[in-house]
Amino acid sequence: MIFSIPRYEAVIDAYLDGLEASGLDDLSRVTSVASFFVSRVDTIIDKMLEKIGTPEALALRGK
């Protein structure tokens, strides 16, 4: 489970590095799963929307 944007970026970088290092020509069969804990980002964004304070921004909270 991934709990922060910096950790998500590190996971993506490691995944792409692994793909490059694999030397595979056909990546169509490569699969992966990375679970990102979205509610923490939602909480941060909702606070930013509240600071903006416009009706449009406030209507986006929780979406």
C-alpha cells in the first residue's frame, strides 16, 4: 500500500527501472499492481479547495 505521492513516484521509478533492466522486447505480458491510498490525497486537495473558497472549488470537495 502506497501512502504518499513521493512514495508513489519512487515506486513508478523503480518499476520503470526494472522494465528497462529486464531487456524484454515485448512488454505486453508484464503486469503489476501498486495500491495507492487515495483518501490522503483527497484530504489535501479538499483543504486546498476550501482555501480557494469559490463556489466552483467548494463544489469539488469530496469528488
